[in-house]
Amino acid sequence: MLSEVNLKKFEELKKRYPTLKALILPVLWMIQEQEGYISMESMRYVSELLKVPYGHVFGVVSFYTMFHQRPVGKHHIQLCTNISCSLLGAERLYNRLTGKLKVKAGGVTSDKKFSLEEVECLGSCGTAPMMMINGEFYENLDEARIDRILGMLK
Amino acid sequence: MRRASIESWECLSKMEDLNLILPNIPHLHRLPTYEEYGGGYQALRKALGMKPEDVVEEVKKSGLRGRGGACFPTGLKWSFMPKQAEKTKYLCANGDESEPGTFKDRQIFEFNPHLFIEGSLIAAYAMGVKTTYVYLRGEYHRWSKLLQRAIDEAYEKGYIGENILGSGFSTEMYIHRGAGAYICGEESALMNSLEGERGYPRVRPPFPAQFGLWGCPTTINNIETLANVPIIINRGADWYSKIGALKHTGTLLFGLSGHVQKPGVYELPTGVLLTDLIDEYGGGVPGEKKIKAIIPGGSSTKVLRGDEIDGLKMDAESLKAVGTSIGTGGVVVMDEDTDIAKVIWRITKFYHHESCGQCTPCREGTGWMEKILERIWRGEGRAEDLDLLLDVANNIEGNTICALGDAAAWPVQSFLKKFHSEFEARVKRSAIAAVS
Ligand SMILES: Cc1cc2nc3c(=O)[nH]c(=O)nc-3n(C[C@H](O)[C@H](O)[C@H](O)COP(=O)(O)O)c2cc1C
Ligand code: SF4
Ligand code: FES
């Protein structure tokens, strides 16, 4: 369910669009920010809130790669392995991350502290290689920086 | 007090490094600085005093072409919008920026957001647009906040909203956040995504100017395209059209990445030599290695070999003449040690991942190409694989609803063609390894 603050935001956002359905991405974002992921229950809630079928909500959630259908780690690490990052050693960084965290891409550490994902170009090719952790960009990476960043994350 | 600086930018900088979009002015992202030293919404004031159709005419005359990849003439696109319309008209500012090798619009949000906002407002006035949605890729959350702050500042000062600057013209501007899908940068998928659908591209016709967002007249423009508009209105189309190449005017924000000493975004007039971009601005290739390959305008554009780039100018017509395109201006440099098979496999993996799956040739074809390329790269390719690859690519090209299909086929076709002997040697080696 949307929190009270977010419900207010929702009422404000309604004025921006001619249909309720257009609010699906904004509402899903609010839910993911509240709960960390989008559960089936949340999807049912969104379906009622926006008066669209459940199947539609599910279709939208599964279409976009940034929506999580199950919890991710406290620190969600997304490493870009696309061309510019790959040319500058993204693979080495991937090996470093998997070695240290003992999970592969798609996995969550057993203490739920970290999850790792391989992602496409994030628009930081000029500061490659890079990764994103909980939405923050970490650029110009090398193995030593990865170690330092992981060490800093509690 | 020092005032209105677009004038003085010209004196400050040589014509070759004409920084119109990203001038080196500290704190330009804040409205007071933009008002004093940047464009300062003077162009908006000027445009509001003109007839909307004269604004469109001025943009046409400037020669401005879209910076989102397709190079479509901007003024012409605007003129497709119906003059009178009972229906609401919309503008979508495309900030999805997900083409690998592309990272330029981000700089505008960070360093000169008001220039973009002002350009969108002028576009809105010229086309009678009621609402502008700025579609931002989900990952640009930080830049979304920066842009939102600038939009709020502009609302407060009365540059956006009701009765702008007393002109009687009213228009709104909202950010809409995407959620991770390259395809949503494609204009019709973007509209579906905004409407709350999955981001599936639409079959055209009808075109957006007739039947766009919620069936209403809509124009989609790239962020950088819109950022050029205040400059054109301020300085006039005649002045602007003298910058850069004759048929592709203005400056471009070139994104330089890969094997160069100083990667980054460089604003330079169109028509700059590719070798100058790489050597003078980018500081050349590390270790003075030779260049093996260059992707000239984002991952969708056809690759060039290092021995093809002498004297090559970076503008739409010059690149077309050598069989590729300027795309988004994202230049990726690869040195002599680069594993070409791995690069094209990685690019193809991207397109396969991002295919929305509506058209069979794209959905299946990108998957096959990825698989074949992976085995070639890993040294398990077969002799017939090269022909098979080309077949699959040719079968995608031109047979799909949107241009993602072509965007996936072109890199494969061009890598195979430009590095044919290398691919042949690779599959031959695999064959020998397999029998011995
Ligand atoms: C698969 C695909 C992805 C695209 N992604 C973007 C994008 O991220 N940003 C963009 O401005 N244009 C993108 N485009 C091009 C848009 O469809 C459209 O041509 C452009 O936004 C129009 O703006 P312009 O005329 O100002 O260039 C993409 C096209 C395709 C086929
Ligand atoms: S070409 Fe590919 S991405 Fe475009 S509509 Fe068809 S399947 Fe979808
Ligand atoms: S390729 Fe990694 S950010 Fe663009």
C-alpha cells in the first residue's frame, strides 16, 4: 500500500496525466522505494488503485528491468558490462566482485547484504568502467576501488 | 554588471571550440547564473513575441537536425503538427539515453538544464503544446533530481506554467521516470510507456504528429536537439547555419569512450575530423597503440576500421558517404589488441536482451546471432557460421516494426565485412582445434 505521504503525492500526480493508467510507472516506483521490491500483493493493490487488470500490472512490472519482483540485497550492485566498460576491464571487475561476494550475477549474499547484477550501458561510458549501487554511480573503477567501496558498505 | 553571454561566448572561444550547449561557466545550472551569464530565457522572451509559425520557420532555416540518432530536420518535424487542433498537443523530450556509447544528454541535465528547459518551452510555444513530458531513463535518478530543481526554479520565476511572462501562453512540464528498457527511447515505445503500457513500439503510420500520446498530436525530440533551440532564436538561423557542416549544422556533443587517454564529452562543430577528435581532444590511444576499429555514433552505427578514418569528417553526410552514420555522436575507440569477436558478441547480446519481442525476425534473430557470435568468440565456431550470421542479420534488416531490428543487424553486418579475414581465421582455427 502507498504510505500516507505517497498517497498525497499520488493525488498531486493525477493532475499531470489525462488517464489513471499513465500513473503506473510513478506508482510502481513509489512502492518499490517503500518496500524494496514489488510483491504480488502490491501488484493487486496497484491494479485496484489504477483500475487496470492485475495481468496488466504484472505485464508492466515484468517488462522493465529496474523493477524487482523479489527482495534484493541491502546494497544492490549493478555492474555495467557493455562495450565501453568491457573494453576497459569490466570483466576483471566482475570477477573481483563475484570472488569477494561469493555470488554470481543475479544472486543475493546469504546475509542479504549484497546482491549483484550485470547491466547494460548506464550512460557513463566516458568514465568507464562503472557500477551503480542503490542508484548511486561509481565510476572510473579498478579492482582496488572495488575493494575500498565494498569495505565501506556496512 | 556583465550580461547576456551567448554574444561573448563567440569572442571567448575560438570558432573550433564553440561551446554553445556546454559553456564553461561555473554554476550555470542555477537559475540566477543562467539569467545573468547564460541564455537567461531571453530567447523565450523573443520567441513569445514572434508568431509560432515564424519560430518553426527560423528553426527550419537553421538547418538543425535531431540529435537522437536519426538526424531528422527539426523544423520540418515541428511543421507536421496540426496548426489548429481541438485535441491537446504534446511534446515528449526524449532523455532515455540508453544507446551504448552515449552519455551526452546527462551533461545537459547536470551543467545547463535551463538551456534545455528554455528550448522545450520555445518548442511548446511554436507547436501550441499544452504539456511537455521529459522521459528520463530510470537510472538517471540523480540527474532527474537536478533537472527537477531547475524546472521548479523556472516555475517559480514564471517561465513555465500559466500565462508565461504575460504572453497569454500557458504550458506545463513534467518529468516521467522510465524503469530500465532501451526500447523506451524509441519514440513510439516511449509514448506507450508514458501511457502506462508496456514499452512496445507502434506500427506507423499513423505518425505521432497525427496520432501520438493518447491519440493526440505529439512531437518527440531529443534533449540535445531542444537545447539548441534557444541559441538559434537568440542568434538567428543565419548565424547558426554557418556553424559546422553545410547540411548538418551546429555543434555536437561528441561522447568519446573506449581506448583513449581522455574520454569524455566534447562539444565541437559538426564536420570536425575524427582523427582530431581522437588525438587532439581525446589525447590519442594509450600506449600509442594503433586503432583497430571505431564505432562512430553509438552501438547501432556501422563500425569503421582504423585504416579508414584519415580525413573523415564527423557529420551526417560525410559518415553516410562511407556507409555508416553519425547516430548519437557516441564514438567508441578500440585499439589494436581488441578482440573484435568479443565486442560484436557483447553488442549483439545487448540487442537480444533489449528486443521487445513483438517481431519474430528481431526476437529470434537477435537470439541466434548472439548464440553464433558467442561460439565464434569462444573458439567453437564452424565454417558455415559466418554465412549463417549474415543471413540472419539480412533477414532482420528492414523486416521489423521499429528500428531496433536494423540497429541489431548493422553492427553484425559491418563487423563481419570489415574484419572478415579475422573472423574466417577464427572459425578455421576452431575447426582445426576440433579435429585434432
Ligand atoms: C531502439 C531505439 C532506441 C532509441 N533511443 C533513443 C534515446 O534514448 N534517446 C533519443 O533521443 N532517441 C532515441 N531513439 C530515437 C527516437 O526514436 C527519435 O528518433 C528521437 O528521439 C527523435 O528526436 P530528434 O528528432 O530530436 O533526434 C531511439 C530509437 C530506437 C529505434
Ligand atoms: S524490431 Fe525488435 S524491438 Fe522493435 S518492435 Fe520489433 S521486436 Fe520489438
Ligand atoms: S558501456 Fe558501461 S556505461 Fe556505457
